[in-house]
Amino acid sequence: MTALQGVTHFADVAYTAGAPGWPGISYGEMLGQSEFEWSVFNLDAADVPSQRAAFDLHRAEAGRLLDAGLPLPAYGALLKMSHAFNVLDARGAVAVSDRAASFGDMRGLARRVSGLWLERREAAGWPLLKGGEAEQAAPAPPTPPPRTLPTAPADFLLEVGCEELPPDDADAAVSQLAASVPALLARLRLAHGTIAVDATPRRLVVRVASLAPRGEDAASRVRGPPAKAAFAPNGAPTKALLGFCAKNGVDAASVTVEADAKGVDYVFADVHEAGAPAAAALERELPALLAALAFPRTMRWAPGGPSFSRPVRWIAALHGEAALAFDALGVRSGSATRGVRDGTDAPLIELASASAHADALASQRIVMSASDREAAIAADAAAAAAAAGGAIPAGASTAGLLAEVARLVEAPTALAGAFDPAFLELPRDVLVMVMRKHQRYFPVEASSGGALLPAFVLVANGSVDAATVVAGNEAVLRARFEDASFFYRADLEKPLAAFVPALAGTAFHRELGSLLDKQGRVEGLLAPLASVAGLDAALPVAAAAARLARADAATAVVREMTALTGVMGRHYALKSGEPPAVADAIFEGALPRAAGDGVAASAAGALLAVADRLDSIVGLFAAGGAPTASADPYGLRRAAVGLLETALGGGPGGAGLDLDLPAATAAAAAAQPIPVPADVLDTALVFIGRRLEQLLLDRGVPAEAVRAALAARGANPRAAAATAADLAAELAKGPDAPLAVAVAALARPARISRGGSGGAPAATVDPALFDCDEERALAAALATATKAMGPEPTVAEFAGAAAQLAPAVDAFFSGVFVMTDDAAVRANRLALLRDVAALADGVAKLDELPGF
């Protein structure tokens, strides 16, 4: 509307047209004050307890009215209930644990209202339908035009056109089709050339080169019933043989009798199966193939209709010049595709053949390949940014945006826009977040120095009126920047610490209290963590940061853009005069925010990040929020990975820290407002351990090295990761390396001492019971190796020391009979072997390694 009326602010939009002597009324004059007051109410003035009571009151009232048979008054109560929920949500008073339940209550009431209303209208005879035209009989489907099926290999096309697919759904469909189409063609014995599967937001396309006109013939030898059951005593075929022959299309006279590998006579038949015409076979099979495409969430666009990611609008299927005719996903296939959507529809393009499809899309500037669209967008955006005097910022966030935009358009057109330079006074992160996350724009920065420029690049779909599109997007961005500026100025009116009390009104979990409660628990966890990690010097900074770490959640900017949590905390902390170290720790406590993000670079930030995630994992496990195979509503898998990546210090500049996970989780459990049973705590530890195992495997560490390290040092993730890497490096050195020699040397002592067949080993080794030199030599070698290793040996130190035991171990087993009849001597020898095997304890679980 702003673009149509030529104004730059929504408040200047004409609400009523003027007349001679009267200028009319603008939207701002008519409704500006109302919007301001309701915004203040929703964001600041609404009383949370009152709104929560209103939600419960209207929920009960809607149910009562439905029980009384009054759907319309019940609907009114439901709307009031929904409004109360929206106010609570705007105030941050809806915990994640309550959100799903609240939506479920409202959805259930809405379903009951709709059902009762339909009953009322049906009982009244559907009065609003009276007087309409009589229902027409559905016209008979048109007779398909005659077609000429290919007699030689020809290209095949399958295109499913639909409403805009979410990027993840498009990728999932491509992956499934890339597997199912070759499998189908193989099953139909249809020879073919290359298969290409691609997707745009509005179409899924399968192209098969040189598809055979019919399936290949197949010959097979099929075993039938035993000969004694196939023929009567007079040699006549029995029902069993006749049924076998009918099933396989052979004559009873053509079967033969042969003995199988066990000498039993069976009937055999040579079965010939002629290949079916490709068109007929595909018309029969493609509906099921398309119906089998699965998505996390699907929709139906007609009662009882098909289920798909988005409504399907057309299907084009051709083999050569012949159109395939079948019904799938609620539409009839044909020979037409559609171009880029113009307004509400897209032009219909009749295809003369499957091979004409590529040119038809090219004429619409549609790029089928997602990678090609990314390349085109990257090049065009770079050119548009250069024309604006700058460049697109490099980095992972730009790459992620590029991939997302490439999956939102199919005929990309890059255009440059501009905004008021006055907005550059806002923090860069705020401006970039608005452009990237909210508008999918590419920011533009100076080619040298990297300063943000008052420009952006947008990507439109298809051929557009550039001036109109740019003006409209500039108006939208201006409005968003004005909102951000308003929020930012409001936040700066008080120091960051002043926002802390507001956290009491923001729910974390109904059983675990508010964000203020969580912040207090996190602060209390810092001291035990610092003590274990040897980071006591970082504790004062970490504690100061913890007292402010969640405060930015109560600021207007973060409530509007939650992805800036931590970013704005650091910014507002600096504006409030906090030391830079404290501000940095506030930011680092929120890291990593997603896969590929950085981790805390300071010890204080690492302590804060780990403490926050430990509190979440332990508390939510105790409250019944543990992830399931299909759901993780609280993001605890992400929290566990973030905890571990922080502890490992992964990424450039990561500080890392040593953890005692059992002690740390126990400390977190003691701080929770609800009991944490021992079995729940054990489950949480196993959960974290499995994330650590997967994290190390994803880094390319061999599975045997990971399992061996975790079994011995899993309580300290950083030590376990280092040990796993060292084990992998030692294993790669081959069978003559110290580790391989050590594993071989300790394997037999471990198996014998753990076997139990010779009784229990002695509690301690008694040298007085040694009766041969080999025992004494092994005991002396063990003492030397133990001293060489030290209290916390590396893998290399262990391997070097244990490998030196190999000669003594070999000599012992060559000259000593362990299972002697003398019980005391036997127990003493088993104790010696137990102590030899225990040399690996605390370093690695050797029986997970090859060669054990």
C-alpha cells in the first residue's frame, strides 16, 4: 500500500479519501494512537497473572458452552482464550513445556466448535445453500488424444508441480526420487541412460535419458512342487502342477523333473516373461511411487484427498512425444508444464516431447539445479553489490543464506536496494539479522575495511519490474529498521542489570521456574566447575557474567530477534560500563548457537556456557523433557553438543575445560527445584556420552579408538577426545608400533585374570609366593612400567611402557603354569596377571582395540 500510494511510512497511508476542502484521514491519524496503546499493553503493561487467569477462565467457559450446545458463544470464548495466550506469549510468560499443551487445548476446542456448528447447520437443512444451482453431474473425462509410443529409446520426463515447497522438503523429495526411480526402472527391466533428479520450490523433476520403449524379456528356471505331488500314479498332472503352470504361464507338458541338491525330485519350468511397454508399465507404477514420497509434515487440500508436502497443481509425464496418462496426488497427468508464477498463476506451456522440457524452462529463466541457482545468485548478487560500491560479506552465514535463497526461487533475479544511512547507527548485528533472517537480503559491506554500507541485495523470482520491486522491499526494510531502532533506543534507556528482575516473569519450565531461577542455578554451578577444571582465576569474571547472562532476554531487541541472544547481551553490557571481559563472557556463554558456530574463547565464557547447558539437561531430564526418537522439544541434543564442543575447545580460539561429568551433573541435580532420581541422572550421563561418541565419530576418529577412550576416560570429554585421537594415531602406525605390541602383550593376562575359571585372584600380590624367576621378572617389569607411566599417562607413554612388558609376559607364559594345584600360588599368579592387565586402566579399554 505504501508503494501504491507513494508514501514511505505506513502511518501516512490514506485511510479515507479526501474531498474538496477536506484532506481526508491517514492511517496514523485514525489508528496510530490505538496501535501505540495496544502495543504498550501487549509488550509492557499487561498483567501476566491476570492474563493467565483469563486464559484458564475462557478455556473453562468455552468447554461449558460447548457442553450446553452453544457453538457460537463457545467460539467467542475461544477467541478470548487465544487472545490471552498471545498476550502471555508477547510477555515471554509461556514456557516451552506449556506451549504445546496450550495449543492442544485451543485446537481441541476449535475442533469441537466446528463439529457442533456443522451439526446445527445440517439439522437446519443447510439453509445458506438453498436456491443454488442443482448439482451438476461430473462431466465424463475427455477421451485422450491418440498417441504414438516410441519404438526406439527416447527421453522420459516426470514433473510434479506444486505450491512452494519448503527447502528441506524439496531436498528430501530429490533424495527419495534419486533412489526410487532407478529401482523402479530396474524392476521393470527398462534400459536407460543417465537419470537426473532436481527440484525448485515449485517443481520436482526427473529426467531419464534414452529410456527403452519396452522392458527387456526375462527368462528364469522356476522350481515347482515335488514330483510325487505333481503327478498322479497314472502320470496325469495333479491340481498342484496345474496351479503351478497357470501361475507361471507354462504348459504342463513342458515341465521337467530334476533332482535337487538333496536328491529329491522336483518339477521345473522354464518361464519366459515378455517385457511390457514402458508407457503402460510407468502409468501403472508411477502413482504409487509418487504417493510413497514422505515428508515430516504433510497436508491435504481436499477432504479425503492425497497427502503431500504442499498442494499439487500439475503433473507432466512424457516418454518421447507420448504423454503418459495416470492419476496421482489428486491430479491427472498430461503433457504441459508451467512457467514462473506471474501474479496468481503461471503460464501453461505445452510440451511437444520430453526433451523439450529443458528449453521450455530455459525460456522462463528457470534454473533446475539447486547448485546452478546458487552459483547464479552468487555471481549476480556480487555484481549487484559491486554496482552499489561494495561486496557481499564472506563467511558461513552468507553461504547458508545463499543455499536458502536458492531454494526459495526458481528463476533468480538479483537487485540492489538502499536504506537510510542513519540506520547505520544501529549495531551491525541488528542490521544484518534483520536483512538476512527476516528478509533474506544479502548485506553489502565496503570492499576494504568491511564497514556495512547502506545497501542490500534482494533476489526476486522471474522477470519483474525492478523499480517497483526494489521500492517495495526498501519500504519493508525501512519499517523493520525503524522498529529495531525504536526497540534499541528503548533498551538503552536503562543499564543491562535493570532488565534482570524482569526475568522473573519469563517462564523457563513450569516445574523448573523462571529464567531468573535458572540464572541463579547457573551462577551456583560455576564454583564447582571451576574447581574441577582448575579455572578458579576465571571465576570472578564468570560469576559477574552469569548475573547478567540472561538479562538481554528481557530486552526489546532480543524479544523481537531471539537469535541475537548473547550478541545484544555483550553490546548492552559494554554500553552499561561493564568490563570487556565480562561482556565477552556473556556473549560466549550463548555459544555455540548452531552447528558450525564458534565456541567460548575465554575460560569464563566456557564455564558459563557449560554451566547453562548442564542445568538445562539435568533439569529437563528430571522434569520429563528427555528427547525421544522423534522429538526433542527443548533442543537438548543441541545443548549436549554445545556443552561438549565448549569443553573440547573445538574451533579457532576455543578455550576448552576439563570436566568431571558425573560430579558436574550431580552438582546440577542438587540445585534443581525438583528431585533428580539417580536413574534419571544416569540416563542424562549416558545421553551426553552418546553425543560425545557421535561427535568424535563425525570428526573422523575410528570407532574402536572412540569406544576404547570413552570407556576409560569418558567422564572427562576433553581427555577422552585427546585419548581417542592419540589411539587412532598410534593404531595407524601398524602392527609393530608400541601400542599394537602393548595390546598383544596385555591381552592374554587380561583374558586369564578375568576368566574366573581358576578362582578369584588374591587381593594383593605377595612376592614371597613367587617360586620361579619368570614371576619375579614379570613383577619387576610391571613395577618399572608403572613408574615410567606416571599418574595420568598419555597414550604414547602407556604404549611405550606396556610394550616393554612383552618379553617378560612371553617368558612368563612359556615357563609358568598359572593354574597350579596350590590355591595360594594360583591366586597370587592370577593377581599378578590382573595387575599387568590393569596397566591400561584409566587410559583405554584395550578389548575394544584390534589385536586384543
